[in-house]
Amino acid sequence: MSYGEMKSISDFLRRCAPPCNLLENRYYAAYYEKIHPEIDVFDVQYTTKAQEAREFVAAAKEAAGNECHPVQNLRFSDCKLGLNDLPNHVYDLDWDVILVDGPRGDANEGPGRMSSIFTAAVLARSKKGGNPKTHVFVHDYYRDVERLCGDEFLCRENLVESNDLLARYVLDKMDKNSTKFGSDRKKRCVSS
């Protein structure tokens, strides 16, 4: 990530009211903890492969009304895209900012970011209190997997700014009975 991209995120974090909860990958975790000791940063492990992106998105579309719905407790999820092995308190926090920059995702055989983006979408929409909005940053937005999963789970209607490298979505929490990720059927979003 370039200095400019990190500065954009860092500037946003400075405006975030403490305590500001940020979910990110391990590479930048140490960096953010060093410059922002007041925020919590957690490490995430991934099991998907980038080449499986379309298959996983198709499966999630089929299961959007069931195990892959937008508001759920991911600890107990059967959705193949949901990260359900994070520390328990991660699922209980009302996230203000989520940065998707992991796993690397730059090789078809390597881990893909489908689970990261899906999980970010669910965590943002499953908030129980606090600020109803969550800002989700997606790095490497020019790549197929990031754009596909961003469109499907974060939804274009929530995209507030982007360039080829960094996109920012603002998602509102949703009702627990919601079965679709977005409200505008003309724009790409998973719905049942």
C-alpha cells in the first residue's frame, strides 16, 4: 500500500471517535498499532483461493436467504465465505472501520479476499449499537476478485469513493431479518 493510500486511511482514523475499532490483516496490524495505539487491530487467517471467487460468489447468492444472509453471527455460520474462527470478541464489536488488504490475493492459487470482503459486509451490517455506519476500505480494487466481491457483498450503491487501488464503502447496519445485501436491485448486490 502506498504512503498516499495509508495516509488516506490514517486521516480517516483520526476523525473516528475513540474507541475506534479497525479490522485489518497482519502485515499492517503492527504498523497501525504503532501509530494508533488507541485502536484494536486483529490478525486474520484465510482459506480460500482467488481462482475460486466466482464459484464462492455463486454459492453465496444461492444461500443469501439462508446461511449466507447479510446479518448473522458469523461464529455459528455455515456460509463457506464467512470467517468463523476469529477471536470471539471480534464478532461482538461494532466495527467503525474495516480495511480489506489481506490476504495478498495476487495469485490464482493463493488465498483470495472473498472471505475478507464477505465477512466485512456481514460485520458492518450486524452491528447492535454505536454508529450505524461502517466504513469498509478495499485495497487493490482494480483486481477482479476485489471488484466482484465488493460489488456483490458491499454493493455499488454503498461505494462512496474509489480509484484503481483503494475503494471506500459506507454500509449501514441492517435489520436482523434482512435477506439481501443491498436495496437497489439495479446495482450488483446479492439478494435472495
